Amino acid sequence: MKKLTEQEINTALKDLKGWEYKDNAIVKNFTLPTFFEAYTLLCKAAFIAEKLNHHPDWSGVYNKVTLKLNTHDAGGVTQSDIDFAAEVEKFLKN
């Protein structure tokens, strides 16, 4: 998988509200109303990870979740990371 340029990443992030490029990854911090909703997001992210065979760095504390996406084999952000973030956003809209 080809590593994206910073310009390609920033262009893709225009369609992904709240995601930012930092530390060679795309990152988003979520604050949800309850622990259960945060846990649900983590569970959905697990299903997305298995579907795409692409696994994020993540953390969750009570109602806060952080997802950090990059492709270790490529040494940075690839289209797989953008696709993962887009899947998360689709889930949150429903």
C-alpha cells in the first residue's frame, strides 16, 4: 500500500470531520454521552478493523475514545487509513 503525501492526506481529511493529521497518523478524539456509547464505538471499530484487515491504535476511558490510524508497513498514512476513518464516520451518522 502506497503512503499518501501530506497534501493527499489533508485533501482526504476535508471530508472527515474532526480528523487531523499529526505524528504520522490520522487521529480523532471522540467524547460520547455515556460509557456504553463509547464502548459501542470501540466495538464497531473492531468490526471495521476485521472487515478491512487494518487495525488501529485506540484507547477508551469512560466516555472518551481516541482512534489513531496509520499503516505501519507503509511508514505512514495510506488509503486504508482514510477508508477506516470514513467507515467510522458512516457508523456515527446512523
